[in-house]
Amino acid sequence: MRFDVITLFPELIEPYLHTGVTRRAFASGIVQVCLWALRDFADGHYRRVDDRPFGGGPGMVMMAEPLYRCWQAVRADRGLPPVRAAGADVDVPTVLFSPAGTVLSHAVVTRWAQPQRPGAILICGRYEGVDQRFIDACVDEEISLGDFVLSGGEIAAVALLDAVARLQPGVLGDADSATQDSFHPALDGLLDCPHYTRPEVWQGPAGPVDVPAVLLSGHHAHIAVWRRQQRLLATARRRPELLDRAWQAGHVTPAEQR
Ligand code: ADE
């Protein structure tokens, strides 16, 4: 799958593609990422990409025309017609990162991670926002990282790319398989359990702290039960709505619900 990222700051995203476990997905091309510098599509000596908002108000707005030119260049590079006919099926979806979008979740990421999907054109907004006429004409979906405001969509683009890359087969080792992650259906959508590593006794600020004994027992069935209980406990305390959802779906037994 291929993701084209339209951004004013490709240099913010570039290092991420070569770092950490997910770099395998990008280096191998399982997840192909093409970075597009929006300023290359702007006019004039200053290569201007923003202007003051009509109607007044603070901040600047990203202009439609440089975005549209860049978007057309991306489509041409993908061998697609530069303009999508009105009412035509979405060939490659265009995503804008914005606080007004659908909040990113495991379910949303899983959809984007399907290998048969074509990826997307990702638009990283900056300033107060993007000229609505470009959004109306070209954007199919808006995605948000949550109820807070970022200075731009680059961090959100990296978040989506990272989450999609780690779900690709062979990207994570067996030991840290994505099926063991929080929110994964394999764990009934619950939060993950606590983890411990060496030493068995850690000299913490309040004195020595042991690892829970069951984890040292070598008894796999007991460890599995303990981990399940810890997942249920963590989810009940921190995200009770996720526990309700698991319960509604029949994933939590009455004994566990207690
Ligand atoms: N751009 C600005 N704020 C954002 C958010 N919360 N999520 C995604 N993109 C954004």
C-alpha cells in the first residue's frame, strides 16, 4: 500500500521512516511512503502557501491552490486522472488531519492497514486550518488524534503510519506481536496488563519491589489467568466503557465481571 504525505515539513516525517521496528515496513515497501513538500507547488518568490482568513480573525489559512496542485501531482504520480469525476467512486482516499475529524482508534487503524487497500493521500494541515473549498473538493475523510489541537498534522500522519506499519505481517517479531496490544480484538479490546523484567527485586525509591510471584512460577496457565485479571482490572479502572463493550460482545464472563 502507498501513502503520499503532503506537508510543509517533510523533514519532520523523514527521520521517523528510518527509525525503530516499523522502519522494516517502510524499507521493504510493504508500506510505501512518498513525502511531498507543499511549498514546491506554491507560486512566487516567497512560495506562499497561506493567507489571512476572509472575515478576519487570528492566524492564517492554508490556500487551496498549492494544495490542489500538489494533490493533482500525487494523483498523476499514482497514474490516476488528476481530477476525480463528480460522483465517481473514491479511487485513492484523501485524508486531512484535523481536530474536527473522526478520532483515530484501533478499528480505524485496522481498516487502513488492510493490505488490499490502496493507502491514501494524507494532508497535513497547519495554521488555523485549510481553505474549506479544497476540503469540499478533494478530502474524503478527516482524522483527529483526539480532543486537543496540534500545530500541524505531521504528528498525526506519523501516528497513523506507525500504527498501520506495525500491523503488517512480519513487521513486529513474534514476541511483540500486535495481537498482544491494548485494544486488539484478540484480547477482547481490553487494555494491556502490566509488564515486568529483570531484576526480580528492584531497589525503588520506597525500598525493594518484587515482581509478582506468579510471573516467576513458570506455570503458563496461572500466568495467563493473572494477565487476564490484570487486563480486566486496568480496563475497569481506567476505561470502563471498553469493559462494557467487551461485556456486551459476550467476551467477559459473569465471574470475570465481578
Ligand atoms: N491537527 C491539529 N490538531 C489535530 C488533531 N487533534 N488531530 C489531528 N490533526 C490535528
